[in-house]
Amino acid sequence: MSEESVLAATVRTETGSGAVNRLRKQGALPGVVYGLADPKNVQVDAAAFSAIQRHHSSENVMLKLEIEGDQAHNVLVRDVQHHPLSGVPMHVDFYELSMTKRVTVDIPVELIGTPIGVTRDGGLMEQMLREVEIDCLPGDIPEQIELDVSKLEVGDGLSVGDIKLDSEKYEVVTATDIAIVLVAAARVEDTGADADEETAAAVGEPEVIGEAASDEEGSEEKSE
């Protein structure tokens, strides 16, 4: 485990909104460690936590949490609550891990390359799914899952079933038929001239009232 994946923590004795707000003003981030005999309230340095998060593409970061007066714990960051406006972390849940017991985590999907249907044919690429749930040992948790989209043409797509992972290490939990990315044809808006032509074709040739009236009069004269 890398050095930057080590985070110091202290036991938090004060609880309640007033207490945690004071902690945040002092640069601390309140949290809870689950998976121990009992959940333990802790606090960590907010800047140090954010620095670790910046080095990872997913919030599900595995790190070593060194709790003051206790042994270090292998934990997984499972839930981070953010301020609705600033996006600053407000609370974090840590889950203690057994390195020999599999866990289920959400892993980001990173699309690699640009589809040929976009570069050559002017199509549009849409990513419908950005995370995939997998089951694996904590030591095998990947930063992200890469999916090559460079060969996709207009009308092509990739689903969860197209993800290739080592089946001995990983089990993909997300349903295999769920679409991840699709390359669609670009929508072309009708110009005014095209719209006029289509309208004329739909209506047909206009009736010339004057000519029709003359023909009817001529017929009447002949009949008289």
C-alpha cells in the first residue's frame, strides 16, 4: 500500500450537529468506522483526506487508517457526504476490511479512444453507465475499468457484458445486458427550403381556381 494511502485519525468524543460543525471549522472531517466490534466515531484532517481522494478516480478508496491509541486498520471509504453547494466533504464512512474476504464495490468506467463513428461519420457518443459493481478481494480493487471504444461505428455500442476482467479475481455484479456506451447518428435539422419542399410534396399541386372556373363555363356553353 502506498504512503499516500495512510490517513491518521483520532477518536471523536463529541457528537451532534453543533460539535461536528465546530470540528469542520477547525479543519477536521468527522467520520465513523464500521466493521469493528462497535462503530467508532473518528475525525481526520480534512485537507489530508481530500489530498488522498484527488489521487484516486473513485471515492471507494482503500487506505490504512491509523487511529490514535489503536492499531492501524485497513478500511474502505464507502460513503462521503458532500456540501450541496460547495461540494466539500462533510462526513465520511469507513468500513474495516479483511484482506482475505471479498467485497462489493462500484468502480468507474473510463472510455478509451474516440469512436470511428464519431471521427469519420460525425456520430455522437453517449455514455449511459459510469460505474460498474464488481466483487473481489480488497487488494485487487482496481482504480477504474477501461473500455476501448475506438472501433465503434454509428449504431454500435458496448454493454457490461463486453467488460473483460480476470474471472479468477473478479465477478461483475452489474447485469451484463446494461448498456454502457452508444454511438448514435447525429441529428440533422431540416432547413427552411427542405421543409417547404416536403410540405409541397405532402399537399400536392395547388388547384388553380380561375382555370377550373373557365373549364366549367366552357362546358356549359357547349351543352347549351
